[in-house]
Amino acid sequence: MLYETGVANHLGNRNSNQDRFDVVESDEGVLLVLADGMGGHAGGDVAAQALVDIARDRYLNGTRPVAQPGRFLTEIVLATHDALVSYAAEQNLGNIPGTTAVLCLIQRGHMDWAHVGDSRLYLFRDGLPVFRTTDHSYVEQLYRQGMISRSEQDSHPRRNHITQCIGAMPQAPEVELGKGKGLRVDDIVLLCSDGLWGALDDAQLGLMLQQEGSLDEVLERMAMRAEQISYPHSDNISVVALRLTSLAPVAPKPKPKPAPAPKPEPAPEPETPHVDDDKLKDAIEQIEQALRTYKDELKR
């Protein structure tokens, strides 16, 4: 499986950025994570960062490929919630930090996802949104009950009220899961905070994704456009996306071979001793003289 990823993040008209996101890669797949810290609660950035950190740690240090993606993603969300509840108690905080969450695990050309709150996951195919998650929000409930229209959601006074989140309250959230959706080449999986989708509707997102350029460049233009449209009330804007470029399996990267042991240096050859020629002649003459003397003595 081959793919291209891209990210973009804008502060918007806010004093701080409480969005967090990550792209966690391995030989077996990739995990996309996005969190929108709740600005109405102290420590929204802490909550969002906690989700990203726990997701990265569990994916990279766990068994891969993940055999039970739904359970794996749910455990990340619930572990983050428990960590935030404990953090608030230890720090004597009046409120528990809170965040939305959307996670997508892609393995062997299939995607599994989980979400809590109103951060979204989209699947775009040929520029069309063939799937998106359902917001856990008050206005989404009203719409599904037939009480308001889609256009009325944008202007509703409680449009930012979410019904599920990580943290913010002691009770654990209800995690919504999606599983086993097969991807095709050129499909785009997109995760975003409400700062993006609140300014650009699904059709606009699809059209912009078909523009030329790298995925990073396309997402940057998208975030800039969302910020312009919602000015001067733009929220933090975050978006993470993956475009599938091939479903062919890719061999894992080979582990580096240990360096070969150094070869022993060859023993130096013994030096031939230098003999002075004159001394050698003297020695030979002495030997010959000794032999002559020895023969003379034998004759006597």
C-alpha cells in the first residue's frame, strides 16, 4: 500500500491553538489522529495533546498489524478519558479538560475509524463525499429528528454544543465506530476540525481536493479559504488527509545488518637483517683460516 499524506493548521481568530493532530506511520499501515480541544474548558490543548500522545504510543508500541481495530481505537479514546479525569483530580482542577476525537487506522487498503464529538472523517472518491461521520452535536440531533434543516444548523444558537466528548465530565463517552471500509486508488481520507467544515461544505471540500498540487499544498489552500470565509470569527482550523496511490503490498524495510567484525591485521613480515659486506668477507676469511690451521694440526 502506497499513499501520500498532507496536513494544515491555522490559528484563525483565536488567542491559542487547541487543535492537535498526527500521522503515525509503520510498515503495517498508518494511523491518522485529530483532536479539537474544548475552548470552553481550561486545558483543552492538554486534552487534545493527550489523545495524540496516547494514540501514537499505543500504535507504535503495540502489536501490528492491529487484529481488532475497533477495540484498539476504542481503548485509545477511553484511556485518554481516564487520563484526563485523573489529571484533573491530581491538579485540583475545577473542570476536567475536554476534547473531540477522530481517528482512522488504515491497513492493507481498509480503513477503520472512531470518533467522539463534531470533528469529522470524510471519504472522498472522484471528488465526491461518499461517506462522512455523523456529528455528536445538539443541532445534528435536531436535524435527524426533523426539527431543523441543514441550513438552519449553521445559525442555530447552540450549533457548537456537542453531546459526546473525551473528558469534560466523569462519565466515559460513547465511541462511535466504523469498520472495514475498502479503499480504492485515488481515494482521499480526510479528518478535520469544525473550523474547516463549518466554513466549507462537503461539495466545496471535494472540489478543492481535485486541485493541482501536493496534498500539503491543497490542504493549505483549503485552510486559508476557510479562514477567509469565517473571518473575523474563524476558529482553529486543522485538517489531515491521506490519498491512496497504490494497493500493491510493499515489502517491509529490511532491518540493518550488523557491521562485519574487523579483519585481523596481517602480522608484519620479519625484517631481513642487514649485513655489512666487508664484515661478511672478514668473517669468511676467519673461518677459512681456522679450517687451514685445523688441517695443518691434523697432518702433524
